[in-house]
Amino acid sequence: MAQAQPRSNFLQTILIVALVYFTFQLVFPSNTSGAIDYDGKKIEKTAELESALRDANDRMMDISGQRVYQAYQRALDKDVAAKSLTAEAAEAKKIEGAILLADTQLKAGIARNDTGRVRAAYQTLLGYHTRLLNDEKWTKPYPVDDVSTDKRFGWREWSGAALYQRAVDEISQRGRTDLIWGFIPGGYAFIDFLVQLTGGDRNPGLSYALAALMLAIVVRLIVFPLAQRQLMFGRQMSQLTPLINDIKAKYKDPQDQQRKTMELYSEYGINPAQGCLPALVQLPLFLTVYQCMTLYQFEFQKGTFLWVNPQTAKALPPGFVAPNLGQLDPALIVIYGVFMMISTLLQPVTDPSTAKQQRLMGIVIAVFFTVTMFFGWFPVPGAFVLYWIFLLMLSTAQSLWAYRLPIPPLQRVNTAAGGVYPTGFGGKWAKRMQELMEQAEAQRNGQSATPGANAQKPKAKTVESVSTGEVKTGTPQKHKPKKRK
């Protein structure tokens, strides 16, 4: 028997390509040199880029300012490499450029009532704030566009630390009233309810982590029926694996294999895409929880968890450990990635022929999510990563339990000829009577009595004697016609 070729997995291919692409972009950033377009002109020199950055600040052009700032950083690095600028002077100019860009993003967010732009200002300053928290360069004021006469703003200079805190306060205040998906209220209030239920500020070392655990339990209870259905569907599909392997061995043409496989699915009334539906339904819930945790992010800065605390963060190199659950903690991300790989390896194998593929895909997904969070492509607070770890543990426990439950055998719902078996009590009775008739016919023909199996051997003809009623089997003899006289 020819060995069945493993099926290509489109999702696995996409994830591998995405992981390679993001890793390549991280190691080899695009447009590392050369001029950029700004306001209809090509600019490349450091002085030109600095002037463009101030112009973007004056005009509140935050998106163009982001492009200019990236080019400005690269130009400063080239000046340091060419020894036309010292590393210390370049660092000071980068800090000033980051403050200009963050100020532009903050003002654009306030003017357009866009929390996303304000959050971009926070992300621009976060790395510097973590690294330079106690450095005098971070508390030194730098001039920005003078908006002291504008009632919405009212400033003309910023230090990095003060601008960072202003962005945090703005996001925190907006989080109390911002809507999830633009129309669902109460995201902040729901997380705050869980935190207060577990102690709140009275026990910050435990209450915020317990709130993340309670949130994971609530979410798992909501998705439990859908997840259970998905798991049991996977087990049903595994019962067809031997039949599908037989089809692959019998038919060498891929089109014939696909046609026969679809006929097999139709015979048993199985839709292969049915197992994807529960996962798609869970995706909006995942994004909703993420938005709720993001709205509450800066309240999570009051919470700690084991090593995630200000004392440990000060004792270790900057960025090695988060000082609170409102910031990204590298250790929690690594733990999440390890747990995800372990969960993949613990999953029972439904199809031995594709077991290696399934586990490889799980490991690729784990690495992909870990890398995207670790390098900030998917910014999340530490509390959300902790919630994700708890949710993954509950999900793995459900999977291991579901794969130990008994599962009924598959039943044919469509006949080979294209007809549909009746449903209901009458249909089951008719189907059972058909199986009994097939068994009786198989016994008369000397075959094994297998339910649902049609006789394959030719039927022997029977002749009934009219006088005696005796039934004789065999082929009737042919008689020659008598000749007429």
C-alpha cells in the first residue's frame, strides 16, 4: 500500500511565513538608509529631518511625524558611525525627537478625540521611560510647539517623564468611558468589579492577579460549550481517518481522492468546516477581553505578582522585569510561550499520519505569539499575559478531559445511491429493518452477517414447485422445444 502523502496546511504555511517576515523585519529593518518624502520634498540629512520633525509637531501631523522620526534616528546613527556626532549627543537628540513626536501624537489624539493616537504617544515614550527613569536627561525639559494659548493644551515644553505621565493620565481617564467596539459600554467597570471583588488596593499583591484568574474562569465558562463541541467534532473526524487513508491508497489522482473524500463526508453527514465555526465565534470574545484589559491597563499598574514588583525591577537591569502588572513583563511572556508549547504536546493525537504536522503548527503558533508580544508588535499589559496563562491552563484541562469521554460511533445519514435516510423514530425503525433484511440476505448467500453491508455475490435463482410448494435452488434446466409433426 502506498503511503499517503501529508496534506498541505494553509494556516501553518501562513504562520511560518509571517514569523519569518517579522523576524526579518526585526533583524533587517526596511529603508535603513536613503531619503524620504515629506511635504513633497526628498529629505535625508539630519538637519532636514530635525526641521521636518518640528514642522510636523507644529502642524499636528502625527503619522508623517512617525516616519520622519524613524528616519531621524537612522540619520543620527549614521552620524555616530561617521564620528561626526558623539553617542551621548545623539542620545540627547533622540530623546528630544521622541518628545517632539509624542507631543504631536498627544495633541493629535486630544484634538481628534482619538485614544489610539494618545496611546501611540505612550508607546513612543515607554522604552525611554523604562530605561531612563532616574536619569537627568529624562527630567530635563525640551521645547515643543507653543500651544500655551490653546485651552485644550496649554504648554510650551515637556520633560520626558512629565509627558509620559500626561499620556498615562489621559489614557486612564478615557478608559473609564471609552466603548468596546465603539458601542459596548462597561469594559472598564467590569474589570474594576473583579478587582474590587478580590480586595482591590487593600491587597495589590494578590487582588489584581486573582482578578485575572477570575476573568479567565468566566471566559472559559462562556466558551465551554463551543470548545467542547469543537473538541468532540475533532474526535468524530478521527473516526473517518482509516477510511480516508483507504481512499488515498486506492485512488492516486488527487482529484479522485478529493471527490471520494467529499462523498465520504456526505455519506456520514459531516461538514469539514464545522470544526472551524466555534473557533471563529470565540475570536470576537478574545478581542473584547483584550480591549477591556487595555482600558484598565493603568489601573493594573497598582498591582504586583510574585517577581513583578518595583523592588525586583530596580534590582535588575532596566526592562528585565516589569515593576507592575500594567507593563509588559518579559518573564511572563516566556512562561506563556512555554505553557503553549506544553499544551500542544499534551494534546492527544487524532491522526497519527499528521501528528507531526499538528504539533509543528502548534509550536509555530506559540513561537509567533511569543515573539510578537516580546518585541512589542502586539503590546499587552502583564495582567493580560497572566490572564492568558490562566486561560491556557483551563483550556488544556478541558481538552484532556474531553478526549477521555466516550464518543458514539459514526452513523450513515446518506445512502450510497444519493438517498437520505429518514430521521426520527420511524426512520430509525426503517433503517434497522433494512439492516436486518440485508443480514438475512447475506446469510442466504453464504456471506458474513454484517449490518449495513450489501451482498456482493450473485444471487442464486430459486424455483418453487407448484404442486408440492418445495423451494429448489440452482439454475433451471433449459428444455428444447418439441418438433411439430
